[in-house]
Amino acid sequence: MESTPQGAPKTLQLGVIFEGGLGVAAVVLAWLFGVPLREQITGNAADLMSAVGRGCLATAPMLILFSLLIRSRWPPFRRLRRQVRQLVRHLIQDATLLDIAALSVVAGVGEELLFRGVIQPLAIRWTTPEVGLAIASVLFGMAHAISRTYFILATVVSVYLGWLALYYGEIVTPIVTHALYDFCVLWWISRRWRTTA
């Protein structure tokens, strides 16, 4: 039986602060480099609601992929599950549903503002849409690289989120997709590990 990690709520608070800091960094970088961040977010209420709906629907393929990965017996995925379990357990061991929701929303907003709202448009400005998407996706993967397998998976997910931003011409859809995916996965992990620990 594994011991309960000490300081889990503090770790969760640090995670929220860090992810929120990414959003602040995105706003500062957008201002410094003249990236029209607001234009990628705002619109009328109907456009905003459409983007939220698209984001909810766009979460389904990611959840299907997650479902396949957690059932896989392939050794790299089995190792990845152990690594993620150790890492995330410290973050959400004693987290409430509200804690998980807060972390998921802040991570979705902070990371998408930075990677899809600023880095991807800047890379596209200096190269092409395809190269810009690839650069932002590799950087996203590197930021999540707890292992080579996770780097590859995070990069693939980033390509998907970046494609959503390019296709729809806004970042609300990938923000909602990212946040909802994180919430569903973290909630599932927290329930499963609490009942199997």
C-alpha cells in the first residue's frame, strides 16, 4: 500500500499558480510581439457559445485516445501510466472536484493562451502555418516531457489543439477542449486511485 503524499493541497495550489502564470506570460508576450490575442478570443455571444460547443465536442477524440492508452499493454504506455500516476497523485491526492475543475480551467486557459494564442501565431508569422503548428506543438510536447512517450503524445495532442485553432480562427475551442479533457482525466484518475490505493 502506498503512503499518502504530504502537502498535496499545497502542490495543487502551486500548480494553479504556475498554470495561471503561463496565461500572464502569454498576455505579456502578446503585447511585446504585437500578437492580437484579444481578437482570437472575443466575438459576439453566439460565436462564443459556438466555440464552447465545438470545444466540448472536440474533447471526444482525446478522451477516446486516453481510454485506449489506459487499456494498452504496450510496455511504453505501461511505464507512462506508472510515471503519470506518481506525478499526478501528488497533485490531486486530496483534491476536491472543485480543486480539479479550477486546475483544469487554469491549465486550459494558461497553456492555450501561450501555445496556441501566442507561440503558434508568432511561429506562423515567421514561417508558414504548417511550420508554425509544428513548432508550437514540439514546444508544447517538450514542456510536458516527463518521458519520451509522453513527449510524443503531448506533441500529437498539441497538433490537434493547434489545428483546431487554425481551422476555426480562434482559441476558445482549444481552450475548452484542453480544459474539459484535463478535468475528465484528472477526475477519473482521482476516483480510480482513491478506490484502488
